[in-house]
Amino acid sequence: MQVAELLDLDRISCNIQCASKKRVLEQLSQLLAANQEKLTQHQVFDSLLSRERLGSTGLGHGVAIPHGRMKENDTTLAAFIKLQEGVDFDTSDHQPVDLLFALLVPAEATDEHLQLLAQLARMFSDEALVSKLRASTDARTLLNTIQEWQGQH
């Protein structure tokens, strides 16, 4: 499965304001839980926050991949947020994070989870892609940019 296949316009927010890591995780939780009968925003937030407590999911260079596994979840979900200004995300390079790709997978989906995280790490290590994402001004452009990149790699 490709990460671009997991995204749709309803799960992408562009140029939003968030003052803290907690607030960004709340926004991502809202996007991930939307239209999901078996999940609540609170459950998703708890899952993402629990993972963050183990260590920051910030990759550095302004990018983070918050992720979680939930037994209540039977499908892989993704959400993407581009912040107007970066927030402190406890990253090893101490750079504020402004690009966040959240991933939520079923509890038993260990291999898929690791493969998707590896894809995201490759994707966000592409400086040209990251620059294009930062220059994007709307959700459609963000989605198209990710889809185009995946089509070439």
C-alpha cells in the first residue's frame, strides 16, 4: 500500500495555526476519527499521545510522523497537516515542526505499519518534495504533490 492511497482531501489541513504539540495532535486526531464509526477523537488522541510519550515522532527538519496502533481500528488511516508556523515537537534537531503526517493502523498490522513508516521516512527525506509541500497553499495541492512524488518513486 502506498501512503498517498491513504489520504483524501477530508484528512488534509493546510496553513492552520496551532500553538503546541498537544493542539496539533488534537487536530490530527479529529481528522483521523472523522467519519469513523468505531473510533472517537479522544481514543485516537490517546493512541497518538501514548506513542509520543515513548519518544518524539519528529524526524527532524520540521517533519513529524505521529502514529499509533489501535485494536478498535480495523483499517489504516492517515492525515496530513501543514502548519502556518512550526511548533516545538521535542525533535532531536530542536527545529519546529510544520509538516505532520499521522498514521493510525490496526493493532495487528505490524508489517504494514513498519512499511508505511519506512515509505514516509523516504518521502520526507526528499528535500525537493518537502520544499514543494511547504510552498503549497491548499489541501488539493498538498495531496497532488504527494501523489505525484509516489508515482515517480
